[in-house]
Amino acid sequence: MKLLGIILIVLGVLALVYQGIQYTSKEKILEIGSIKLSADTKKTIPLPPIVGGIAIVAGIALILVDRKKT
């Protein structure tokens, strides 16, 4: 439980710092016969700050519950 709590806290902090997941995709712009034109575009999946906050609170709660058990 303690390890899961620590992992949730770390993921929550990362979600607050980066505020999203970025990735690159290749899009086809033009294709005429054997001529192909494509471009790399960066896309972002936004993560609301509430997600990071919830992960941090859940991680702290797991650590506290684990402490009370022992």
C-alpha cells in the first residue's frame, strides 16, 4: 500500500508539472501519384490539474492508511 501511495504521489506531481501528454504523429498532407508529402505534428492530450491533485491526495491517504494498520 505504501509503495502504491508513493507512486500515486509521484504521478500526481508529474501531472501537475507537465499538464498533459505530448506525442508526435505523422500526417499525410499531399499525395499525387508517386509524390507523397507528410509532416510531423505534435499533439497534446491535456490533463486537468484536478487529476494531479486527486492522485496526490489518494497517495497520501494510502500512506496514512498503511501507517495506521501497523
